[in-house]
Amino acid sequence: MTDAIEVDRRLLDPQLRVTYANEGWMPVRRVAGVVEVAASSPLAPRRRARIEQIVDAPIQERRVEQGAIVAALTEVFRAEYAEQAADGLYRLDPVLSARYVLSTSQKVIGVLLLVILIACAIVWPLTTALVLIGIASVVFLASTLFKFFIALRGSRYDLVARVRPDEIAALGDEKLPMYTVLVPVFREARIVGRLVENLGRLDYPTEKLEVIILVEEEDSETRDAIAESDPPAHFLVVTVPKGSPQTKPRACNVGLDVARGEFLVIYDAEDAPEPDQLKKTVVAFSRADPSVVVMQAALNYFNARENVLTRMFALEYSYWFDYMLTGLDVRDLPIPLGGTSNHFRTAALRELGGWDPYNVTEDADLGIRASALGYRVGVVDSTTMEEATSRLGIFIGQRSRWIKGYMQTALVHARRPFALIRRIGLRRFASFSLLIAGTPLTFLGVIPFTALTVVSFLIPWANPAPEFPPVILWICLLNFFIGNALMVYLNMMGPYKRGAFWLVGWAILNPVYWLLHSLASYKALWQLITKPHYWQKTEHGMSHFTVEGIVGPATAPASA
């Protein structure tokens, strides 16, 4: 355990709290005109002179661990860290924050459209129904076709940031930059031992690596479990001060404020990245254009064989990370980040304002914000293995949060659509619309179109509106069938790059999988209205699989 530091708060400048953490020093007390400075590394003469200038006094150096400095800072400045983590982006640019769901103009336009829709439904009920069904059908097919053609384009290319083994071997430890790993955890006591083991495998010099485990203030159970796992010295446990909203991105913002790395990556508690992922990313960044500020590694699942749901997860992620993201990258289109294994240039991440704690799919939002500022997201050829959700109730909750976040992101970036078009161009704006707005709209349409299909084919005599033009009905059903067929094909493609051919046949169940997404999308829409910032936590540690294989029965969930 790191010893606590007694600090004279009068010596600390709140405006320098990021500097204290980043540089690994802080003034702790004054004795007879000399300021004692706690430092996590020896102070070179030039650095010492600079610190003396800042504190306006001669200094006496005292060596402590970096964890002690961070713990003292987060205790002394807990209110400042909490406020910055929650509202830093909102202060930087309120329009880019999901703190409020709809802007004033969006509310006005929404009310006007609703009034017009109700009026049309009263005066021309059949025509209104036809128009709505037609629009839904076109959106469904357009969004699906977009994903299909982008994924096909991606299948023609290998990953653009492929790194050769000899390039990794040529890296000298002395030339490697400082790297920060952020791991936000909440009620993860059952798997923190596995977390320490997985991240302990990272092939990176420990003197240039800091693993910051972000634990919520009230989560003493997880904090105790981390202490029992006896993590290495370069693992820091940082307490996230109480505050609202209590979300993963808010915790990550606290981590960003204390991070020392030139590069920074996010991992989830159950993640098992390939050991050389950090080194691969360093090489990839060194070869990339300076406009590339994020590298996204691929995600896949170590428990894909567990049940039907985990197989569908693995199919989806295989096509998404191995084909879809590559296609977006090749076409220079905005890339919505995954929630984990995104590697940032830390300075650029701070310039972007960090994560939006009010957006429950903060990763996708950050990818779009980066694109709007002219930055690019790259793809690196490394994989992080995760635990796929294997239980239906947890799956619906997780997907409803993801879809709600896409809805939030679409609404946020629709507040200034013409400004966004001027910044990123019409082609990239269309991509954003089809991917970020089109995805939840597509899922919302799955249940109605499935019901329409069943009624039309199984009970054709049950026609509530005989005057309904059959040609419109059949065009809509054709669009629905084409969209589902394309997604089945894409999911069949997914396993080929990784040689997981045993998964291919399961892709035929994708229409059923999309029905589950549709259920989640209606839950997401309801939560967007009733509790937009609620973070539905996904339970981890439920699988009896690990990265190494099957180890026994799943651990029973802890009582909440």
C-alpha cells in the first residue's frame, strides 16, 4: 500500500493540479522558508530550478511513489476533479455536450413536426401511414446498404496500420514514450484479480508504464479486492470522487487529469489485450500522419463458444472490427470508437475536452468529435479479448445503453448540422448520419417490419386497410428482406479473416439477433426520454471461460 502524504493545502495551486500529477511532484510543507517537495523521480537541476520558480522558494526534495502524489491530489482537490470530470466538456462547448437532450431549436422543430404529423394523420390517415412506412423502409435499406458496401470495401484491404515483428523488436526501451492505461471499474471485485493478471502481461517497460485503476469512492469492495491481488508498483488505484452523472466517461476524465503518458489507452475490467499491443501502437503512431490522434485495436471474445448469444456477439464484432472499421478508415470516414482499446495521443485527447460524461456511448461521440476537428482515427492490427455477455437480460440492458448513446450522439451533432458539414464535408456527414443516426432508426424499424412480414405472409386475409396499395407493401417488405440478407452475408464474412469458420453457419440467426436489438432500441428510446444519463452497468465475470480456456462454473453475481 502507498503511504499517505500529509500536505499543507495552502501551498497547492488548484490551477496546477494537472501539472503536479503529470510531472510527478507537489509541494507538501514549508519549514523555515524551505518548501519540501514530494517527487516520484529525481529532480534534475533544470527541473529543480523551474519548481523553485513556481513555489517561489528554495526546495528540499523528498522521494515518494507516484500513487501517493495522485492520492493526495485527488483528496485535496476532490471538488475540482469532480467538477472538471462532469462539466469540463460542457464548459468548453455546451453544444457538444449531451448534458441536455434537446437544444431549444430542436425542441421547437420537434414540436412543429409532431403537430404537422398529427394533423396529417387526422386529415389524410392512409397517406400519412404510407409516407411513414416508406421513409422507415428507405432508412432501413440505406443504412444497411451503407454498412454492406463499406464492409466490402474494408474486406479488400489489410489493416492500414499493420506492424511487423521486426519493427517491434527494433524498439529500444529507452526510446519508448510514457504510456498510461486507464481501467475504470465499478463493482468488479470478482474479476480484479484477473484484471491485474491480464494487464501484467503487457510487454512494456514498467518504468514507462502506469496502469491507473479508477474506482468509485463508495466501491470499497472492489478497492479491497485490488489490494488483496497485490498489484505491481506501476499500478495506481485512483479514487473517483462522488458526483453526478456516475458514468464510465466521468471516471475516465479523472484519469485523464492525472495521466502522465504521452499515449493513453482505455481497457475494461475483463479485457485481455495482446501483450505487444502498446508497442504496436507506438510504431503505428510513429508512421501515421499527425492528424491521426486515435488508434483503435480490434475487439473479440474469449467466450464465443459459450452459447448462441456469445456466438452472435463474436460474429458481429468480427465483421465490425475486421471489415467495417477498415472500410471507414480506407474511405477516410468518421469512425465511432469502441468502448475499449482505443489508444490516444494524450495531448489531443485533452484538446478535445476528454469524454462526455453525459453521453452513455462516449466512445462513438469522441470519434465523431475528433473527425469534426479534422482529426483522424486509425486502426492498429492488435486484438483485445473480452467477455461477451452471455445472458439475455444483461444483453438487452447493455445494448439499450449503446443504442441510447447513438441517439444522444446523433442529437448532439445535429444541433449545428451545417457547421458540421462545413467542417467534415457532405460525404463524411452522410456517413455519420447513416451510421450514427441510421443504426438506432434501423433497429426501431425491425419489430414493426417483422410484424408486417408475418401478417402479410401467414395471414394474408387479415388486411385492416383494403385500400392500402399492395405495391408499397411489397416494396417495403423487399427492402426488409434485402437488408436482412445483406447483414446475414456480412456476418458470414466476419469469421474468415480470423479462420473461425465454425461460426459461419450461426449467421443465419442474425434476423433473430436484430429482433433483440429492436427490443433494446425501444428501451433506449424510453430511457432517452425518462433518464437520458442513466448508465446501465454490464455485469462481468459471469462466464466460465477465460482467455486460456474453460475453468469451471461461472461465479454467481454479487448482491447489489
